[in-house]
Amino acid sequence: MSATYCLELGCEEIPARFIEQLCINLKLKCIEALAKQRVTCDVDSIQTYATYRRLVLCVPNMSAKQEDEQLLVKGPPVAIGLNDDGSYTQAALGFAKKSGISEKDLCIKAIQGKDHVCFLKETLGQETPTVLAKLIPEIILSLPLPINMRWADHTTSFIRPIHWIVSLYGDQVVPFDLFGVQAGRVSYAHRMKSDGDSSLGKSVHITSSETLLSQLEEHYVLVDPNVRAKRIKDALASEGCDTYDEALFKEVVYLTEWPKLLKGTFDDRFSKGLPEFVLIECMKKHQRYFPVFQKGKGLLPCFLVVADNVTDQNKTTIIQGNQRVLAARLSDALFYYNQDTAQSLASFAEKLKGVVFQKNCGTLYDKQARLGIIMEFLYAHIGLNFKNNNDYKDVDLKRLAYFAKADLVTQMVVEFPSLQGKVGAHYASKKEDTFKYHEFIQEQYLPLGLGSKLPELAPGALLALADRFDMLVYSFFNGAKPTGSQDPLGLRRAVNGIFRILNHHQWPCDIMAVIDQCYELIAKGNAHRDRLDSFIKARFQALLVDEGKSGDTAYSYDIADSVLHLALFNVRKAINHACHLYEFKNDAFEKFKLVSETAVRVHRLAKKGHELGDLPQVQTPLFEHDIEMDLYDTICKFNLDKYDKDRFEDLNKIAEKFTRYFDDVLVMAENDAVKKNRLRFLISWDDVFLKFANFETIVVSQ
Amino acid sequence: MTKPVRTFQDIIAQLHAFWSEEGCLILHPFDVQKGAGTMSPYTFLKALGSAPWRVAYIEPSRRPTDGRYAENPNRLQHYFQYQVIMKPSPEDIQDRYIRSLEAIGISRKNHDIRFVEDNWESPTLGAWGVGWEVWLDGMEVTQFTYFQQCGGFDCKPVSVEITYGIERLCMFIQNKESVYDLIWQQHHDSQVTYGDVYKQFEIEHCHYNFNDASEARLFQLFEIYEAETNHCLDKKLAYPAYEYCLKCSHTFNLLDARGVVSVSERTAYILKIRTLARRCAETYLRSIGELEPVS
């Protein structure tokens, strides 16, 4: 006999953004706990469901009883436990007494090949409900909570106050007590739609664990989020809304128990008076409305709202209410927009003089000036040339920097901070003299996160880089200490952005030279420079590893590490090297092994050379072996600028020569001049190998 | 006779009657300028300590930066909050709240009422809680918070705070597009609107807040109020200290609206006020015997 167990935790409104993770954890904790309990169940079919007011767990096919358990309890080894005549010693009898058993229960069993005095401890399985009554409250209290709270005079905390608990094994209540609530079979239906005595909703006596979902559905609760999602999706589709914001959609699924889509409209004057992105922001961000687009017509003057308590009687009232709220928000936005656009972008840029920004780093106006200088530095350093580019030839980078942050003091961005960049771009596009900058201003905040778009336009990318470099330097200068996984200042994100932009544009860039430049602009010393350098290196290392995991060529972490020093000068080149190295290792392991061993050997000797300080240039007359001259000719002809994956074949040929070299040549010769000459020679070769990778970090095995 | 309308003052009276029935004291506005009903000592100090406390009151609230010269129909630098505090938080508080809406004519059956996550934090008060904003057909009408900490001290037991934006609610009920058109009172054929009482007040305060407040004197005032707070605290007088702490907070808000506080100074000022508020909370807890006195 087996049955389904079902748990429903009835809570006050749980934040939508946490519900999915709570369900995942509930399931995991349940599987974890059951595994230790000798209760068989259909683990693969364990299900969770949730709405904003309830978390539900269903465990199908649970056996009625725990399995009985036989456990061999180990006592003393026979040498100590048995007398010569085979009778038990005092030690063995003491073991029996301590374990609460009699002598006749003792036996001899081999444990790990050695005989011991033992006994077989038998535990009879308990009834499953008895096990669950103890287990379930433990599972609930062990749930990791993203935010927890206390309420009334309870000392323990949960995500939100709990009001009821349904706990059924088949049709039998599995009782327990939690937060002063007695688990039973009473659930509550939809707050408003069901006819309850209070706004807890109508009370529903759940007959059995199998009927919870269907009984609640009779009272306007769709417990299964997939069912709600489908309803909402279908309703959106029938209104012509096929593409929508996934995050918003998910949130709405968890903001409802009985979703119903309603359509409202807004006045034409808002569509005419406000840019689309502002209209969309007002609808989505504050109101959780879906905007409606029509092919060829763009954004329509209407919105879709998913309400939870819709009846034929109140439908019109709810639509009107929502329309009024949106109209109020849009008229606010229009008010700010009209005020803002009565001024030029330059007038906002000037206002930045009054905005003190970060201590020791002046005003936002000063920051803009720095951005201009950093951009020009990057432009020259990367070796860009806009002169022959029709799109960029008139771009004045200092001028671009001057407008870059102007929107931060517009009323629109003060009101809608997430629109920074977009607002500046839009305002710039409205005036002829700033028009050419608008796309670059918009791109400066890209990438916004993982998988986000990158700045495609070179000036936009330069601005994005400059902004991030400047931000990193002043943050560290002022003592920022990134720790753990938290990133409140966005320092990690900034380095990630730099890495991805440089990779995307295939720009060479000496990171440390840029940092030097940024420090110089703050002009108050080099505070915390070491910490910043190691932070950047650690991030680049992690990003190279990520790139290996996600790229087409899945190179391993050690190969990622071997090109880190290259990435600090050229991100794309480093990634290419890593890929080629990985292929070389896979396709021609023996060759790779030889190259790697040679490079490591050369590297270690080169280190010895470095320890001797500045060595004189290589002098060929000091060579004593043919192979020395041979390798000397090779390095003179070696063209480092030419690079493709076939170069590893060249390296292999060189490594073969080195095999002979190390056979014939004693590097650490007794003659000091000869020794130094050889070390100097190997330093040159080390430099060549390092241009490919730092082979020392690579694990040489297949 | 015009059609009877639920006036602004009706709504306040009906909320008073409702919460009085629920066992709340009905108190009156506290006579120091403040940013929100939470800052009244009836909330900030009374949420501390173990003694039960149930109160409802209306509180004028000042947000100098929110002023719009009465040109924006929804935004004011001076408005009213209707505030309810219950300690410990009753199990059925959400239901009580929904019934309070019915007391002012908003039936749960006729509207889409939702509790949407919104956690509350006041950096100046060192206070935070978790809860929701309540949506009424998409309009945010109430802030609902379970206090977790106040002045840096854990709230034990936990108080629940309900803050109604009564102008919003009244606009909803009276179906008005502008706060200034709200009918405050109706007597036979004569009406007094919110605008009659507060429009000129708003405009003049906006001029003052944004343009005419004397920067130098306000900076001086801040220092004086800060010193007086500390003076009272040294004398172990929590209530008078807290009043001066509120004056600091309002003076800072004025300076902020005037645009003379830089971003980094801003953080420093907030920290100063938080330190004062924390000391007030500490002094209060000592004076009611729930913290060891300083020897």
C-alpha cells in the first residue's frame, strides 16, 4: 500500500521573485530528507506548485511504512573479544551490556576482513505518517530564505507569516505544529473571489492528498503555475501580444491565483508627446502592464493588465482604475519630458558642475572631462582611426564625453533612473548639433549584464570602456574592497564589461597602461593600486575560464590560466591562443607535450637568468655547439607578428632542436661568461614561448 | 442639493471610527515637521520595547523635494498619511485592513486588491521592515510593513504598520484627476476643496524649498538642532531629544531640496541623523527599563 503525501503552506503574500527558487529548494530538501528515512517513494515524480499565497509539495507513491533496518554494530576484535575456549571475554560482555543486549545476541562477523564481536541491531520501520510528522516541519524550517521576517511575538522567522497548513498522507492528516499553526486538512480558497467569512477566503476541507489541486480550482485557485502561465500566454496571444518581457511574464504568473487579462487604453496625447521607451517603462516597471505592438504601427495606445479578481460586475471598474493610474503616471512623465526638452542637453551638462559625485574625484562634470581624456588615450592606444570612416569622421570624443552624463540631472532620469543613457540619447537626437552623438550616449551602459547586447559602435564602445576604467580606479582609490559574491558597487560588472567589449571589438589594449592613465587623472597618488591590479587579474582569469566553458572550443581552466598574461594586452588574441593550444593538445598530444616540456625547461632556466640581473646581449662567439648557432638563426628569423594555429608546428620543430640542445649543451657552464651568455639566450627564447602561453600552468596529461 | 459625496474629512472620520472599534487609540498629529507618519514618536519610539501598543493617527508629512509648485496633480511637498500601528501584529491584520477599506466604501468584491512586495527601509531612522504596497486596481494606496528593526534595535514583538495615502484613496473614491479638486468638506450646497486649503500653501513652500530657503542659516540650524539633540540625550531625555532629531531631519531635507548638499555630504548627513535616532532609541529603551542603564 502506498499513497501520495501532500503539503500546502498557506502564507501571507510571498514576494513573486522568490517563489520559483523556494519551490526548487522545497523539493531538494524533501528529497534529501527522505533519502535518510528509508521511505520509498517516486522521487522523480515529486512535484511542487505555488501561488503568491501557497507553497505546495506532492510526493507520490510513498510506502506506508519505513523499511525495517538491520545494522551491524561493531564491537571489539576477536583477539580481545574471545577467550581461547571461544567464550566471550569481559570486554565483549561489557560491549553487550553497554548496547543493552544479552550475550546470546552477540555474534562474530568479519568487518573489513577482520573478525569482530558484533550484534545485529534491528529497527522496525515506523508508519510513514509518523515519520513525516517529524520530518516535514524540519524540512520547512531548513528552507534557505532570501529574506526572512518575524511577526507578532514569534521568535523564529519565515518568508511571510503562515496561516494554515494542509498535510495529508492519502486521506489521513499528518499532524504537526509550526508557528502556532496546527497542520490539518483545511485550506483557504481565493482571497476575494471565493465566498469566505473573511479575506482569508472560503475554507475548503481537502478530502485527500490527490484532490488538493482540483478542490482549490473549484474555488478560483490555479495552484499550478504552468496552468496560469498558459492561461496568461493564450490571453496575451489573443490580444496580438506574442512577444513580451519574460521576466515580467514570470512575475505576473506568481502575482495571481486566478489570472484574467484585461485591456485598457491611454490617451493619444501621451503617444504623441512621449517617446516609446518612456511609455513602455511607465507600463512595465511600475504597473506590470504588457505594452502592445502592432506590425507597421508600432506601440499601440493600450495596455494589457493581468488582474486576479475579475468578475463580470467589476471588470469595467478595474479597467477604469488601471487606466487612471497609468494616465497619472504618464502625465507625470509628460510634465518632466516637456520641462526637460525646453532646455538643451548642454545646459544639463553644465549643471553637472554642481553634482559632487565621489569623494576625491570632483563633480560629475569633472568625471566627464576625465572620460574625454581616457577616450582619447584609448583611441590612440588601440590605434583607431576615425578619419576615413564616414560614420565617425566628425566625432569629437571630448564633445561626446561632455554630453555623456548630462541626462543624469534631467527630471526624467531622476524619476526613472533605469532610463539613464536612453534619455540622454533621445534628448541628443532632438537637436542637430548633438544628433551625431545620440547612439554613442545610449551605448555607454552596455553590456548591462550576462547575455546583454554590447556597444557595437566604436565611439560608444570607447565611452563604455572609459566609464568603466574611471569607475574602477576611483572606487579602488577610495578604498573599495570587493569581497565574496556581492558586488554592490558594480566593480565585477565593470571588469566583465571591459573584457567583453575588448573581446568583441578585437581591440588590443594594455590594461595596466590605461589604469596608469586613469590614476594620473585623479592625480593624488596611487592608493590601492595593487589591490585593483590583482582584482582585475583575478576577474580576467575567471572570465577566460568562462569563455572556455561557453565558447565553441571548450578549453580547460589551466589553458585559460596560461594565456592570462596575454589577455591583459589583447583579450581576443589570448582567447584564440587558448583555443589553438587546446586543439594542438588534443590533436597532437605528443608534440604538445614536447613543446610544453621544452618551454617549461627554458622558462625555469630563464628565471635563473633573470635572477642574475641585467645580462649583456647574446654574443655568438661564445657559442660552443652547432645547435646553439642553429637555434640562434631560428630565433632571428622567427616572425612573432605572424600568428595562426600552424605556428604550433613551428614550435614543435623548435622543441625538437631543443632536445638536441639540452643533450649537447650544459647551460650552467663553469665559465661564467659562457653561462651568462646561454642564460641570456634562453631568456630570448622564453619570451618567444610566453607569447604563445605560459606553459608552466598547463596540466600535461591527456 | 448636490449628490452626497464621501469627503476627505468623511474618510478620515470613518477610518478613525473603524480603527477605534479595532481597539486603537486615536491620537492626533505630532507637532513637529517630519517626512512621514513613521517618524512620529507614536511609531518610532512606541514600536520599541515589549509593551503592547495600538494606535491610529493622521500625520502631515513633508517631502520638500517632491514639491511641484502645485502644477502636478499628484505630487505634493506636504500631504497626509493615515497611520495605524499594532503591536504585536495581529494574525488577521490583512483582513482587518481590507475591512477598513470597506469602511470607506471600497468593497473587496468590486476591486482588484493585491499585496505586492515592497520592503521598507529608512536609512535615517536605522529602521527597516518587510511587507507590501497594496494595489487597488493598479493604484498603490497603502504601505504595509512588519517592523523588524527600529533605531538599530530588533522589534520584539513585531509591530505592523499600515500607512494609507489618503489623498490617493480619496481621489480614487471621488474619481478626481487632481488632488487639488478633492472635496474636503461639503455642507449643504457649499464645498471646500483640498486646493482651497492647500494650493497657495504648496506654491509658497515650493518657492521657499527650492529657491529662497537661506542656505547658510539652514546649515547653522542643523548644527544647533544636532547639538540640542545631543544635549537632551546627555540628560537622558529621549522625547525632547527625538523632537530635535526630527528637526535635524527636516532641515536636512530642506537643504537637499535646495540642491546644496553634494552626494558624498548627503551620505554623511544621513549618517549623522541615523546616529542621533539610534541614540534616541537607546535612551528611550533605557528610560522604560528595557535596556541596562549606563552606569
